[in-house]
Amino acid sequence: MFHTKDHKTGYLFDQGPFGWLGPRRKRLIDTSWAKLFREKILPSLPVNTLMQHYHLSQGAPTKELYTMLGVMVLQQMFDLTDEETVSQYAFNIQWHYALDITGESDAVAYLSPKTLWNMRKLFCENDLYKDIFDSSAAILATAFAVDTSRQRIDSVHIFSNMRHLGRIGLFVAIIKKFLVNLTRHHRVIFDSLEKERTDRYLSKKEASVFSMVKPSESAHTLETLGKDLFFFIERFKGNTGVTSMSNYTLLVRLLQEQCVVDGSIKPNKDVPSDSLQNPSDPDASYDGQKGKGYQTQVMETYSPDKDRLSLITHVVTEPAHTSDASALIPAITATKKRQLKPEEVLADSLYGGDANCEKAKEQGVRVLSPVMGKESTKGITLTDFGVSGTTVIACPEGNVPVFTKHKKDRYLAAFDPETCSACPHRNTCPAKPGKKGNYLRYDEKTLRIAQRRAYQKTADFREKYRYRSGIEGTMSFCDRKTDIKHLRVRGLKAVSFCAALKAAAANIFRATAFQNRKDRDQKAETMATSRVPGSTYGALARLIRRIRLIAVNNCYPGSYEPPNMAAMAA
């Protein structure tokens, strides 16, 4: 049965059920993440997305669902195991305050690991974690008046909880896994196999040989493994009971990615980057620079003004081999739907291809990114010509074209051949001799790239683009606070779940620090404006000194002398 309680209506007294906290612990609570979570995040969690999975009136009541959604966030926020999460839920006062747990009975303040596991599975399978991140980002953006006009995007590599295998280890692990499952479900078929072949993978003594292969013997060992792989696939390809096994599917995938048709091993360069990396995590892939695993695309706001909160607005996890070039437009589209669209985005050169820049421009977004590749230094390029709009108006020497024309997106500028023949750059100039002059031919894409190259040499570009590196600090912050780069889970859905909630947790940590800094600044400003004026303050100070002198002369133990009037007069 669907069960929630009202977390939006406040309590009659300041702390409500937590009024027993002393002033010092109350101060700790008020300056921690718990207050922000209780007041802003908890009431806005999207519990309505769970309605379709529970009956509104029949069946045993669920745990309080606002609290359960909050636990999902807090577990990733502090990178806890299920056992640690259950313990914190039961005994941590800060968690009780943040989750608005006001009772002391087991029914309210206890959570079983099974319930936690079921809830997490429900979230992963139905992508409900996206709603948690979206709702928390939206509420913080509104509460702190976040300026979303300037944003930056980058990706962070994530390692799932899988072992990193070489090619030999990968073959052995998949074949062994297939044989183990074959013994469980089709024992008669397994017994019909050649014992010497199966013992290579199931006998501990025989299997240990694969971990001691010399580099000089690795090619021969791989060929043997490839032939065994091909044998098992061919042996059972007509048996529907075996071919329906998920492990048989992995055998076929491994053959397609790592071998040619007859089981011969492909060269390393021919193995695709989206190939299988470990049978325990079929969704993971390979990035040539960062290695095996996944990557998460992160977009956040930024501002030159330190009085603005930087907020992560977009998080998407994908296999490691996916190019960054495909991430920019979906990020802009997603933030646009949630009213968090940027007007200007800073990105690496991979994001800033010409096609992406044009698509972003259609949505009213300007992309600031270095142009891919290096500009030629051997001679003059289109960047060196003077351009007005799409028309070349002067060459690098200042000569004006004789005429210009264009057809569709292709343009031409013709220069006087006599003038060009006397030019010192004639041998390296892109304007080539033609019938009526020296022709400079170009298209709109070439012109846009040339204009971007010219702009990225300016001080204005450098001043704006220097803020792009700040997102590296965000990645480091997320990793230090939530350990986002090394997760305890496997599979794309589980990794996506963890990454999204850890990004939401990073937003909560940032917002808390921002609010505390803002409160300190306001307190300091209030104290500064409420000081006594200088002349009055000086008189008050002198009066206090005189009172102290009277006390010293009249009240010092063992002294019966009359007051020192000369000292008082001074």
C-alpha cells in the first residue's frame, strides 16, 4: 500500500520533535547539509512516480516513501554499503533530522537491508533516479536564484565493480562461466564433453596455467582459447536449451568481437572499443585514453561572480567508448525541458564540432570551444583574410577582390592576377590562378571554422574560456565527497543510478557551503554596520578604563588605601 506523510507543513515550535537538542548541537544541525535536505530536498522528492508500483489502499503499507527516496540519496551521498546505511538510518540523529524521522519504534526508525535492496532495484529498473536528480536540481536552482545562462560540460570516467581482464583472462572467464552454468542446467550434455577440454577451465590446477603465461607464449595460448571457444559454439548451436543461456550469448559475442569466423584471433587494433570487457559487466566498454568502464557527462552552471551558486544541471552515464561529440545537444535539450537551458556553454574541442555548434545555435545556445586540429603554419589560410559576413573583403596584404560571387553555400573571391604576382606570399596563398583572376574558393563550414580560429586568438575568448577548467574541480569534489569514480555496482543502469544520485548529493553539499558562507558574510556585514561611531566609542572606552582603575584601587585584596584620585583623573 502506498504510504507517505506530509513533510511540507512545519511544526508549531522551531525544532518540533527535535527541540531537545541543545543550542550547540542545534547550531551544528543548522549549518550542516541536514537542514537544507529537510527543508528543501525532502518535501520535493518525486514520490508520485512510485504510485504505479503500489496500490493506493490494499496490501501492507510501504515504508514512508519520502524517507525511502531520501535514503537512496543519502546512501550515495556518503558512499555507504547497505549494512552501513541501515545502521545510520537506525541511530544517526542527523539522518533522523534530515529525513524527518520523529518516532523511536522499529516500525519508524528501522530499515531492513531487503527493503533497501528492493527499493534500489525498483529505481534502477525504471530509471526513477532521473526524477530525483531533476527535482533536486530544480528546487535548488529556484531557492538560490541560480544563473543558468553560463554553463560548462565535460565527462568523468567511472570504474564499475569489475575485475580488469586481459584478453587471455577474458576468454578463460567467459568459457569457465559457460561451463559452470552448463553443469548446473544440462549435466548430461556437460558429461558428454571431452574431459581434458573442460578440465582446462574447471580444474584449479589446470586453470592456474593461464595466469602464468609468458609473453612469448601469449599468442599461442590465445589461439588455443579461440579454438576452444569456436568448438563450444559449434557444438551447441543446434541445441535451443543451451543457446538460450545468457552465457552462450556471451560466447557468441566474444567470438564476433575477438576472433574471425573459424576462431582465429584478431589483432588488437581490429577489436572494437565497445567489445566485452568482463562477463560480470557486459555493458562496460573501453576508452583508449582512460581505460575500461563507463563515463558520465556532467554539465554545470558557473559564474565569475562568487555570490552565485554553481549547480550541476545535467548528468547522463554511458559506456566509455561513446564519443563526447554526441553528448552536447542532448544535454542542451534536456536542460531546456527543465527550464535550466544555458545561453553559452564552454566545452572541450570534441564537443565543439561545427555540426554541434550549428545545432546549438538553432536552440539559442552559443558554444565556446577550441577548434579541432591545429591550424597550418606553412602559409596563409582563410583565417588571415578579411571577412564581412560570408564575403571576403580583403587579402592579408590589404588588396580588395575584383569580384565575389556564391552559389548555395559555396563562395568565390577573385583577386587581380597582376597584383597577386607581385605578392611576397604568392607561393603559399590559397588563392589559385584562374581564367579571370586568382580565385579563393571556400564554403560556409570552412569560413565558420576560420572565423572561430581567429576568435580563439583574441583576449575576449581567453577571458571567457578560462572558466572551463573549473569543471575539473567539480569532478574532483564529487570524487572526494562521494567517490563517484569507483562504484560498488556493475551494469549501466546501476552505474547510472549511483552517478545521478551522487551528482545530486554534490549539489546539496555545495548549496550548504554556499548558504553558510552567505550567512557568515551577512553576519559580518551586520556587525560592521552596527558599530558605535568612533568618537562615542572612544569616550566609552575611556570610561571603562576609569571604572577598572577604581575597582583595582578599592577592591584589590589586602588594600585599605583610599582611591588613587590622580590615576582616576588621568
